[in-house]
Amino acid sequence: MAFNMSAFSYIIALIIDAFLIFFSIFHIIAFDELRTEWKNPIDQCNSLNPLVLPEYGLHILSNLLFLISGEWLSLFLNIPLIAYHINRYLNRPVMTGPGLYDPTSIMNANDLTRCQREGWIKMAFYLISFFYYLYGMISSLIH
């Protein structure tokens, strides 16, 4: 078995994807707590907003590794989510710090449902990506 850049990028992507799965699970739990009114919106937004840029940065980092190693299919599968992240961040509410969630509007039923659905979709995407990266790592190590 030879260790090459492709295998390295898949190993790093697996580790990063595990963190992204935890971020999406935290996202889902946080919005469920808001829906059931276990926490107030200010505390919840203060805990969610610092995780937005690390999530986006980790996702872009793993895709930069795919770009460097020439894993085009893996890169193209992730481009729609990267484009969504960039669009979502550029169209975020006006706030003083980084983040996406505004405590004054987060309890709006439409926003709460959209954010919770976004968390579930991201978790499904990251789980599917995890198994694809696992397959890609094993495949690149065998070749």
C-alpha cells in the first residue's frame, strides 16, 4: 500500500467531516431547544454564532486538499454546499460580530423551521460524505 496525497486528503477529510457532523448535531439540538423553549434566544445565538466560521473554514480546508490532490469528483460533490455557505454568509443579518443567527429574529417560526431543516440536511450530507471519504481513502490506499 502506498501513501499518497490523495489518501492523505481523504484521511484529513474524514477527521474534518467527523467534526462537521458534531457541529451539525449541535446545530440540530440547539434549534430543538429553542423550539421547546429550554433556552433563550440570546444564549443560543451566542453559542451558535462562534461555530459558523470554523464550520465553513473546515469544510473549505478539506476541499482545498481535494483540489491540491486532484480529487475532482469529491471537490465537485462539495461545491454546492460551499456555494450555499458563501451565499448564506453574504446574506446574513446585520450584526456586530461574525455569525448567522440574530437573537431578535431567530424565534420567528419560519426562520426556526428553516434553520432546523438546514441542520438536518447538513447532517445527512456530512454523513454521506463521511462514508464516501472512507471509500475514497480505502480505494486510494489500495491503488
